[in-house]
Amino acid sequence: MKSAVVRLTTTATRTLPRWLLFAICIVYAVTGLFGRDPWKNEDAAGFGIMWTLANGHWQDWLLPNLAGKAITSSGPLAYWLGAISIRIFGGWIGPVGATHIVTVCLLCMSCAFVWHSGYLLGRRAEVQPFKYAFGGEPSSRDYGRTLADGALLILLGCFGLAERSHETTPEITQFACIAMMLYGLIRCIDKPKQGALCWGLALGLLLLAANPPLLVALLISTLALMLVTHELRVKALFTLGVPVLTLIALAWPLAAYIALTSEASPYLYAWLFGNLRTFSGSPVSTLFYALKNLPLYTWPAWPLAAWSWYSWAGLRRAPHIMIALSVISGLLILIALQTHQTNRLFLLLLPALSVLAAFGLPTLKRGTINAIDWFALLSFTILSSFVWLVWIAQQTGFPTQIAHNLARFAPGFQAEFRLPAFIIALFVTGCWVILVYWRLARRPKALWRSVVLSSAGTTLMWVLLMTLWLPLVNYSRTYRDVATQLANHLPTDYQCISPVRLGDAQIASFAYFGKMRFAFGNEDCDVLLRQDTWDYGAPASLSPFVWKLIWEGRRPADRDERFRLYLRTERVSKQWPKK
């Protein structure tokens, strides 16, 4: 089966203005990161570890922990970056805002690697359009830039990128490392030394930001790539890339073991081998979760990537198909082996999927392009109108049914009018209207026309949610109020708090907002904080003591969590009546 012949003219490779691409990336990256608290689950947990390191001792930097609880699910790199940013910028914009500076930089860096990956592959001879007898076909440089623009727009248009890329978690650091690794493999074709160094640096940093199973999966995928793609310079990868990878990967474990042998041994063992249990085989429910959520999370990249693989049937071993496909395959195998329902690895698929998807754009039929455009136009117009309607209900109480549902969803929430947020939301909505008019009136011929509405629509939705809905979302996902109430009921002279069934996000939020002292292990604490989904009854009493309930509460927007605070008090002896 031969590959589809690409027939294009110079008008189809008209590139987007550089300033517009930069503006889209910056607006997308910055929106939703400032003016809010750390949110429930991974966002708050990641921030808590960074905050612990920034305010801790040098031992905490070698063995990252959350208020004393060892964290071995990932390496320390992401926490180092966040803690350094807190040390530098925390005094100016606060610890939370300081960690978000790192997130912005990593997301923009990832976008740059994806763009350059698409550009380098798009200049290769085997993917160039058909050459006409009298000229008129685009140059390889213009064609490469157009495909790079398409790859970046597809990445920004992915539904799953929005929230995950704006969280303070190790995944955004891993995301940047995989984008760098992808670029290094592509660069290794024409500049072997530079590409090999970039590949080795990326994988070394990835291990420091993740765990060994992820590194092993990507190493195996690289070895498989070497067997099927002859353009890859294998010698440079082994002589330069592998030594750089080894040097970076061993730096932290050796330093931790030498400095803190007794404490580091169980910590490093859990990091090296404990994570293997999370990839020991996927139960049916977990596999079903991935099959159900992965297509929506990676939309619209995955159908375009599948079309690219299909339409380039005669060149499936070529670098523009096989390099991205090798990275995707390694990550999909890990996702299939997960033992828990989580979408953490989904984000890591997006750089390679976006680059592969870009090569499906030149072979799309006009009907398919129109279908993608109309789907994006209708869906994002309806969704953005709904966001505005809910905001109007917050401010005015009309429509009454929506206002009533909001009151049930977030009891006690008081909406307030914020002029800067309103102006920004109004501006981006106007930009969307202008873009839609331009797309329908001008009918541009450029390759990226089929994804510009998708990426712009995703950006529109994220900006609207993080301006008009930010107070509501922040109210429903922060632990600030609960932590304040809890701290007000703590005795001033308590020794420490023993957490029972508390998640990492709750421990991090309570430690940060309430300045609480937690203890883990066998330490004897005089206060116990317990999370219950239903009433388990009071904790078992110790011989000379009993646990006295001194506070009970929950977040208004969460009916499943309930926190109970107990204080250890002396048992009151029974007084028997005299005969």
C-alpha cells in the first residue's frame, strides 16, 4: 500500500504570525495559575512537598517528604524546582504563586520542543509535497513551519492538557522531559551529537522527576526504534546519550545514600522497587477506566494521529511516523499495566501524539476538515455560552434554576463581581467571535485551518473558567476554610497530630494553611485527626486515656469527606458510693 501523495501550493503553507503563537502559549500557560489556592488532590499534595522542602533542612532536599511523610512515588526534581522558586519569589508573590512560575516555564518549554520537533520532521525530503512541473509547491522550510504550527495548535487543543498542565505536580516536569526527549531523538538524525546529548539529558532528568518504570519503558521504546528506523544515529546515542543519562540518573541516589545512609536505604528501595507494584497488571476496572477516559483526554490529537499513521502507509518506518509512535507505544504499555485508576500518565502522551497528528493534516479531505471545524465551532460556542450563563446566574440569581443548583453545589458561596476578570473574559470572547467570522468568511487554505478553532476554543474555555468561574472553583476545591476552623480548635500546647485516613492533599493543606504539626510512624501524639466517609465511632481508648471529640467539620462543597479532631485526655476514674 502506497502512501498518499501530498499536493499543496504555497498558499497552504502560510504560517501563523510568531507573535500570535507566543501570545496563545503565554495566555494559555498563565491563566488559572495565580489568584487561587492549591486545589484538592495532586495539586495541593505537590505544593505541600515543595513548601516542606523550601522551609526544611538539607535532609529534606535529599529525601523529599510531606510534613514528615516520605514521598517515593516520584523523584525529587519537580519538588526541587518548586522549592527553589519559593525561596526566590515566595517573598514577593507568595509560596503558591512562586511554584506556579515553574509550571508556566515548563509548559512553555514543552511547547517549544513540540514546535521544533514538528519543524525538523517537516523539512525532511520524504514528507515533501508533490513537485509540480512549473513550480508553485512550498519550500521545505515553509512546509516544516506549517506542520510545526499545526503540532503546537493540536497540543494546545487537547482537552486533557488544560487542568493537568496547570497543576503543581511532577507530571508537568515529566511532560517537559518527554517533549525534550522527543526533540532529541529527532535532532539525532541530522545532528547526532547534539541530539544524543539532548536525549540523554532528558531521560536523566525524567528519572529524577519520575520513577524507574517510566524510564525503563522509554528506553525499551528507543531500542525498538533503533531496530526499525535506520536514519537514527545509534552510535551517538550509546557513546554520548547513555553516559549523560547515567551520570544524571545516579547523582541524586548516590548523594542521598552517602549523606544519609540509614534513612536513605529504605527510601531509595521504595522508590526503586515500590513503584513496580503500581505497574504489575491492570484489573478490568482500571483498564476500562483508561479506555473510557483516554480518548476524550487526548482529543483531538488521537484521531489525527491515527489518520496520519493510516495515510502514510508506505512510510510507516520513516522518522516522522516511527519516532513519535515509539514514545506513544511505550507509554501506552505502562498505562495498560497500571493497577489504579488514574490519568497521570495520559498527559505524557500528548507531545508525541501532537507531532504525529500534525502529519495527518496535509492528507485530510475537505469534508473532514469542515466536520472538525463545525464540531469545534458549535461545541465551544455552546460551552462558552453556558459558562457566561452560569456566571450571570451567580451575579443576578437568574435563571433561578441554575442559581438554585449552584447554591446546592457550593453551599455558602458568595459571588462577587470582579472587574478585571470580567474584562478579560469579555475580551477573549470577542476574539473568539472574530476568529469564527474570519474562518467562515475568508475560508483560509492553510494546513492548520482544521485545528485553529479547536486550539482557540480550548484556550477560550480555559480562560473563561479561570476568570468567571475561578472564585467558585477555588471555593469548591480548597481546604483553606476547613484548615482555619480546625486550627482554631487545636490546643495551643499540643505536641503533634496523628493523621488517620488523611490524603496527601489534606495533610499538605492543613500543614500550610493551619500551620499544623503532623507526625507519622510510632511517635506518640496527643491529638488525632481522622477523615471518615461515614461515622466509624470514636477511636479506641488507651488504658489511662480516652479520646475526646473537640471538633467536627467538612468542606461545604464535599459531602463525602468529614473530619473529626480528637484530643487525648486522662480517663476519669469512677467514684463508687460508700456503703
